[in-house]
Amino acid sequence: MSGGRATVALKRGEANRQGGDISSVSPEGHALTDFAYMECKFHKDLRFSTFAINGKGPLAEFWAETVKKAKQHEREPMLIAKQNNMAILVITKFNCKLNKHPVARLHATAQCDIGLLDRILSEKFDV
């Protein structure tokens, strides 16, 4: 169900630590998964420029859905997105501690920081 178990549990009014596409089965990962609601998307063309300029397109839709679901799970939104022949992007809210050195900041359209997955994975995550 790729994240669907948490949605089903929420509809039944049950608490569930699992939410989004990435979860942890080991206590060492709970610090991250309890903090962030993470969605992963692969799309042939994310239309990044349309997202950055107008706040529209597939990437904008993925980000809006991630923000909505993160709020339901009381976590910070984090979208990991991949497009053909491009680096893997990580989108977070402004100043999220997962995205310490964003390569882009979008105010008017999406109100988010955009980083590169490789760069974020090279940093230490502190709770």
C-alpha cells in the first residue's frame, strides 16, 4: 500500500506511527520518521520551472498533497522527487532541519526549500 496503511488507520481514528512512503521498523530510524512525513515520487517530467514560477504542475500537486498529509500526521512535510536525467530533489518547508543547505528557496509559489538528496544524506540528522 506504500503509505496507505497509515491513511486507513487515520480513517478509523487509530494512531499509527507509519505514514508516507518511508517508515522505520527499527528504533534507530524513529527520530526521523516521527519528525517527517516523507513522500517519494518519480515522474517523467516534474515541470520544475512551472512549479518555481507559477506554483503549478505535477511537482506542485505532489508538494500540496505532501503538505496536507503531513499536517494530518502532525509531522513536517518532505517530498523526495526524481525526474528522468535529473538529480533527486528534496522539498521541505522553510528552515527544516532536514534541509540545512537548500539550493533553492521558493517563497511566493510553494513556500519551500529545495535541496539535493545526496547533499542532505551527507549531513547528520540531529533530533
